[in-house]
Amino acid sequence: RPTPKPAPAIVCGGGPAGLLTAIMLAQKLLLLPQPLDDDQNPPNTQNPKIHVYDRLPAPPPDPDDESQWTGSDDVLTKYYLIGLGGRGQAALKEFGVWDDDDDDQVRNRCTPVVGRRNWEPDSPPEGVQRIFTDEDKKTTAQVLPRDKLVSILHRCIVQDYADQIELYYGRELQPLDFEYQGQEQVLVQVYETKSLSHDKDNLLSPSQVKVATEEPVETLVDPSSMTLDGCPEIQQVTTDLLVAADGTVRTIANAMEAADRENPHVMDKFRVVRYPDDNQRVYKTIPLQFPSQPSLEQQEQQQRNNDKDQHGSMDWRWDVNYSARTAGSEITFDALPANRQGQYCGVLLLKKDHPLAQANTDPGALRQLLQDHLPQFNTLWNDDTVAAVARKPVSYLPAFRYVAPRLHQGSRTLLLGDCAHTVKPYFGLGANSALEDVQILGRVLDQHTHANGRGRGRRHCIDLTTAVREYSKRQAGEAAALVRMSRDLDRPGVWGAFTFVIPLILDSIFSGLLPNVFTPNVIAMLQRPEYTFTQVAERKRLDRTGQLLLIGTGLTVVTTLVNIAVGALGDWTGLQGVELWLTVGIGGGLFVVVTQNIVMPLVVEPFLQRISSPRTDLTPLRYISKDRKSLKREDEVGANGESWLVPKLLKFDNQQNKERAPK
């Protein structure tokens, strides 16, 4: 067998998190300048490069070639969109690919989303539009196709890091030994995916690599059947650091799980926690082209004319998120801007058993469905578009997954991104949390980098073993907390009422009534990059305990007052037993009628609207009806939305600094 090829680091996965990991490693840690030799000559430039392996073909080479991303309906809906929030933007900014002076940055190719327009079953025909304020969101979400982000990072590597990073596409990777060379290296096996295809001249397509099935595919083939004998496309590589960022396929995580399962000496075995999807939906993408935006004068005229333009259609902004939900959530629709020219990509979310939730359905039936339930968008898609949508197969949302009890194997392998924590894309936490993982890994490596020598011979060294274990210790709990909280927000029926609806209502009321005591709802808290996910979970448990104590105290007080009042009524009227309680029942019924018809609409509802926090930060795919307009009171949720309980009990840091607050 040939000698394995060395690589200082290997990244498995060429998505956004994988490519950003490669940039981070090349930039900061693994390939720092070598010391001069004894003759003061520069170091050898033929150092091994960081390897990035991805099973798919290379992304489109030019992120500025709009024909690759927009134009025809097929191209527009080919790539799914992601929204970069505070967590994702901070990670990209830290490694210089977000908004530096160079125009060739991610931000310049995004479309900002500054608000949302939503239709609920009880909404007015024009819907409810809300433009976010600085109090609502400190960071404006930026939207772009996921593969365009990959293309930008790919070009950045090709132009700026070609001497440090080698990109290999159409490659499958399988770890062979996590403790190679005395736990100081990892041995992997790499083979070309075209060797697994019947067509030797073509790489596997995305649909061949991962087929849309009810259970997400987590492995492509059984790599144990692949050997070096007679297969020149296969080679072995050793590395000092293996970073798995291969998404929901999680090849490395599955290999770690299998290795621990077969090792009787491992007590706390590594595992992938796979939740059953008890609220499964499928979706199809639909392109939309909104009409030209009106001028300022036209907008003012349209406002005077009940939000209608001269053609009788609605005023469509190009920088908001459009969403709609039918009664019973039979259909949910969500649309985000694909570019700044008014082209949108919509997602039609259907229940799994819906008759149109399959390929090659009747275009007429789909057109009728859209016309009945989404009439506001009826003029934005033609018959050809509807027919194309009817023909296409459905896609499945990922199921909730996380790995436990650690994110590492041996001393030189770690997991980050979707392969460590998979959530549904309802709250914009998938890509953003994956990019944040890269940021945290970079900071952990910084903490374990030290210098040896002096002067021009000074060299930086990294304690990779300690850094890998430290990263795993910090992020394992984060992965579990993120997935558990996200799943609680997706439970159906009665479970959903207790894990999503009721807590949302309680948080809205209590955080508005007592902003210095209670924080906003869990969805809003998850969007705040200054909080870790475990801190959010701890804070909401504390909130829930306080809310239940207040409610219990209130009920106890009310019960005591009712008993006193009933006793006083008996003493005053001389009634006893059944007659007394019958009188109380009649009086209570009258009280309920008066309260429901007079007190509630005139007193209680305006009061609750005033005190409750409107900032739910819900994404349309998991939306609760809310017609209130945004409040702009600076004291609504206290100082930056935090409470006096935060620094005293949990020691959260209210600032977005480089070091996370301790638990």
C-alpha cells in the first residue's frame, strides 16, 4: 500500500461552514509563517496544504454572474435562500469576508430584509405589514442563495489562499483511524464519487448524493466495501486535525458512532440523537416577480388610496419577507428576495398527506388551490409557472438531530455545523449557528496558541489536543440546547400548545408588564448573538419558574378573596348551602358576560396590547397571528431587553464581546 499523503488539516464538507473553516485555519492558526533557517533564508514554501473535500461538484465559479442565480424560473428556484443574522454576520466579519473595504465581499451580494408582511386567516385583505425597528432587531437580516455564499467563499480561497488550501470536489471521505500515530493524527480514506457512479465521466449529482426521502439520508455508500486494490481513485491521507462540516449526511459523525458502538472500553458512548419528526411537512419552491417599486410620491398616494396602486394591485416592497397561513395551517407560504430586482423565491409548505404534496400533480388543481387560499399572490405567477411547480417533486425539511455527549473523537477530530446540530429552517438558526461554530473554534484555537523562541526565529505553536477537547466541552451543550428548544417550537397539537403557544403568550405578557424581571420569548432570545443557546435555555427556565409562581400566587389570592366574599354574602343575605352558591353562580355568569363584552374590549385588551412585547421574531413558517403594530417605547423590555435577574443570577454578558459569558 502506498504511504498516506500528509495534510496539516482536513475539512470534510465544502458548504459555507466548511469553506469558512478552511479560511479560518489558513488565516490564523495552522499555516503561520515558519522561522528562518540558520542562513536566514525564507522557509520552504512547499508545505502541505489544508485539504477540503466535498462530495458534490464545484459551485458556480462566478458569484456575480446573475445568469447562474436568477433569470428563468428554474434557475431562480434551483438554490434555496438563507438569511444571515447577527451570529452569521459576526462570524463572516471576523474572518474578513463580510464587509471589508474590498467590494468582493458577502454583504454586497445580499438583499436586506427590513420587515415582514403577513396574512393570517383573520387578517385584512392587504395583510399586516411590520417594518422592524432597531429595538426589534439590532442586526438587519441579509438574504442570498446558499450556493452563492459558497461561490463567494470558494472564489476567496482560489484568489487569496491558493497556496494554503486545496479544494477537492467530487470526493467522498471516510475515517479509518481516529487515533493514528498514537492519537496525534487521523487516517482517512478518500475516493472520487464518480467511481461510485455508472457514468465514469460524470460526478454524482446532488440528487444522487442525497435523495429526498422521509428519513434524511445520512450515508451515501458503505465505504468499508471500498479498498485500495484495483481502484486508483482511492487514496489515504493523514492529518493533524479533521474538522467535519458535512451537514446532515454526517459521514464523520456516523463513523464516530459506529466506532464507539464497537469499542467495549468506551463507557459514555458517542451517539447521534435522532428525534422522530412528528410534525412533518413537505415543500415546493415557487418563483415570483414583483412589480416595480413606486416612487415616494406614488407610495404616499397609494397610502391615501388604501394601499392600492393605479393598476389595482397591492404595493409590493422588495425588501420584506412575505408570508401567509391558511386556517388549520393546511398551507403555509413564505417568500424571500432572491435579489434586489424584485425577484423572490417562495416556499409552499404542505402537510405530508396533502393530495398536491407529490410530483406530477394536476396544474389546474394547484392553480385552484393557490387562487382559493393565496389570492393576494394570484397575479404574480402565470400558468406556465404553476404547471412547472405541479411537475416538480416535493422536498423534505431536515429532521431534528444532535450529537452527544461530545463533539470530538480521539484528540484530533471534531464536528461543527449541521452535522452536530440539525434544526428546521424556521428560525434562521441553521446556517447562522454553523458559521458561529467556526468563529468559536477559531477563538478556542487562539486561546491555545503560544509562541516559542525569540526574534526572527519566533514561531507559533498550537496545542491541538487541548483545543479540540475545549471546543467540544464548550459546544456540546450548545448543540443539544439549540435542537431541544427548536424542536419544542415545532411540536404539533397539545404538545405544541404547552411548548410553544402558551409560553409565547406568557412571555409576551410578562416581559411587557415586568420588563426588568422577565425577558422576551425564546425565539427573540435565540436571535441575540450575545447569548449562548444554553444561556437562553437557562434564562427561560428561570422565567417560567417566576411566571408560574406569580400565577400561582395570584390564583391563591383570588381564591381566598372569593371565599371571603361568599362568606360575607351569606352573612348579609342569610342564604346558606345550595341557595347561596346558586346566587353566586348567577352573579358569576353575569360578571363573565359583562367582562367579555365590555371590560375585555374596552379595558383589558388595550392594556395587554400596551404592556405586551410585540417582538416575537417569528418566521412565517411557524407563525402566530399578531396584528399589533410595533411599539417604539425605549423602556419596553428594559436595557437592551435584559433584566436585573440576568447579571445577578446567570452572569450573562449584555455585550457582544469575544468571550462568552460564563454559565
